[in-house]
Amino acid sequence: MSVPDLKRPVVVTRAEGSDGPLSRELRGMGLSVLTWPAVRIGVADLTALTAALATIESFGWIVFASRQAVAVLLERLPAAPKGVHIAAVGKATALTLRQRGWPVDLVPDEASAASLVEAFAARWSPADRGVKILYPASSRALPTITAGLTQLGARVTQVEAYRTEGAGLDVSECRAWIERGAIGAVTFASPSAVCELAEALGAEDFQRLLSDAAAVAIGRTTARELAARGQAVTVAESATLHGLALTTFRVLQARA
């Protein structure tokens, strides 16, 4: 007899421990969790970031695309600089800033780099041309934000705030689960997690995994990475860890 999907474990591929925030969300919904951290957050060379912060008053905006970038920058700049506007990709990133006392001037409706550029474009005026924007980013940040804002006429300083690296998965254990066909869903919170899991498992086992388990992505950018690999994917109803967990639960419920 096959195991009902709601009884099958959900794989968490983001960089968090067994009691991380997404794992807690899923367990709170009665789901069991397998932690397969495909990526990890590493320390970057912060020379360029430090140099930019030394002249922070010359910038018109700081753009944050992740909570990791917030954490790194706020360690070095605990108070929001006067006269500098703040933009955040996603409500979770904006909330982290506000909890630290930073005002947030721009949050797009959807937590994606493209939506942030669209939000800037909607409020752009000729007077904004040449404005300096500081973008502390991951080592694997896609060019969407920098290219989009540069096209509008901004002068973007993209600096590495942290490194996104492959994590050391126990591939033999992962393949044992795949062989049993016992996984209900696999959650992806970043395109890097898709790339690293696919590379660690190999194309054949990655295909086997997602031919049986549901793939759930936190947003459109991550979903596109899965689609580019020929995988069907469900996008979370909101680009937050809660939204990712809730959508995963509903996908499994529908398959039960």
C-alpha cells in the first residue's frame, strides 16, 4: 500500500538547521521534514562593502534583496543613514529592517527582483537619473536588479555581502529516500538551491526525485530555474517561508 502524501516527509533545501524557520512552519502543519541543505551561507570579502559604507551619505537608496544582506550590513551600519531611502524585496526582508528600526520606503507587491525594478520604474522621474544605489548582494545574485536599475538611469554599486555556496549533502542518504519513492514534496527557496541539489544528485536522480515528489518554489525566479530543467512546479501563494509551507501543505492535501 502506498504512503499517503500527507504522511510523506517534505524536503527543505534552504540553508537552515533541523529546527530552522521553514522546518518549524512545516512541522506546525503536521508534516514531517527532511533537511537537505543544498546551499549554505558563507563569509564574503567585505572590502567593497566597507568602502561603500564609508561614503553612504552619497547614496540615494540602499536595496536589500534578502535578510542575509540585512544582517551583514546592519552589523556595520546599525542606524539607518539620514537621507538615504530603503527598498526591500519581500515583506520578510522589510519586516527584518523595520524590527531593527529602519524605515522602508519601497516594497514591491511580489517578492522578486523584477517586481522591484518595476516598482522603481513606476515612481521614476527625470530627477532620479544618476541617483546612486547601493546593492549589497549574494555572490550569486542574478543581474536583474543591477541591470534594471541601471537601465532606468541609476548608478548602481553592487557589492558582495555574503557568499552562497554548495553545502555538503549526504548524497547516499538522499538517494536512498529517492529509491524508496517516499518523499511528498521538495521545497526550494532560491534558484541556487535548485542548481546545487541538481548538481549534487546528478540529472537522473534529480529527475527521479521530482517525478514522484511535488516541487514547490518560493517565487517566480526559483520556479523558472526548475522549469528550465523540465520540472513541473507550484509557486508559493506568497513569497514568504509561511507561504511556501502553506502551499506545500495544500499541494500534498490535494494529492492525498
